[in-house]
Amino acid sequence: MRALVVDTNGIVKKLEASGFSRVQAEGITEVIKQLDVSSLVTKQDLEIALARQTTRLVTWMSGSLLAQAAVIIAILQYLQ
């Protein structure tokens, strides 16, 4: 399980400034610290997925262009 790194003191101060009591703010902060973030997507995960999708798209477009060229050549050959 990956841990979420948080500024607990900063969170407590912001919650207190929003009207929470010290005990409530500390309780909320403790819950936040215990969150399981192992299933969250990271920026690196997104970059890898984007690179894979880009590769697939380029491959598909290249294949489509070759197929179109083949159809045009076949039509031209048929018409001659």
C-alpha cells in the first residue's frame, strides 16, 4: 500500500480556519493519512498510457493510408 504524503499541520490549520475544532481537524487529517492510494493513477501512468495510445494511433493511420493507396492503385490499374 502506497502512503499519501500530506502536510498534516497545514491541513489541521486550514480546517480550523474553516470552522472545525482542533479535535475534528486532527481526526479528519488522520483519516486522510490512512487513505490507500495504491489504486490511484500517477502522472507517469498517464504518460505511459498516452504513449501507447499514440503508437497505436500512428500504426492504425499508417495502415489506413497504405490501404487507401492500394485501393487507388487497383482502381487506376482497372481503368487502364
